[in-house]
Amino acid sequence: MDNKYITLFKELARATAVSAEQVMEYNHQKEDEKGEETARIMRDDFQNLYDKISAADFDGNFTKAEYAKLLVGSYVTMNQVKDKIAALKRASAGYETDLIPKLQKVIDASDEEYQKIAEENFIIENSN
């Protein structure tokens, strides 16, 4: 197996273990014992896989079950990346359609009017 894939799989196992740890902590805070235990098992499985790949004597061979875990880890990581991309797109759209146009209006206004325009554009209405 190519070292590139060994490194990729090692990082995938580490990242999935960290994600499972975060889910475990979240479930603990929510007092969801079953969810916490499920996340703990997943964390331990991926941590063990990471340890195996990191061992100096690792021969590059995985069992079919370990490949299945890597597949699960790939799905978890891919979905996290997609969620981050979606959040970044929402943030970018907010800048593009809201903040930048409003700031541009303030900058384009005369010295006498800019403060009034700023006050009109940067009001957040109470939802009460």
C-alpha cells in the first residue's frame, strides 16, 4: 500500500475518533447514555485503528472490517466537510447580499447623510 494512503487512512481514523469524542461529550451533556456509549465505542474503534496504522511495524494490510470502518469514517468526514462548506456559503452570501451592500451605501453617502444611512441600515429589530 502506498504511503500516501497509509497517511490518509491514519488521519481519517484520527479525525473520526476526535469527531466521535465530540459526539460522546455532547451526548454526555444531554444525558443520553445510549448515544454516549455508541459514540464511545466508535471513538475507541477508530482510536484503535489509528494506533494500528501508527505502529512502526504496520504492514499496510487491513481486514475487511477495518476497510468498512474507513468507509464509515470517510462518510462522517465528507458530511462534516459538506456542512462546513454550506456554512461558509451562507456566510459568504450574507456578506454579499447584506453586509457589503449596506456598508457600500454608507461609504457612498455624503458626509452629511452617511450617519443617517448607517443607522437605517444597521438596525436589528427585536423579535419580542
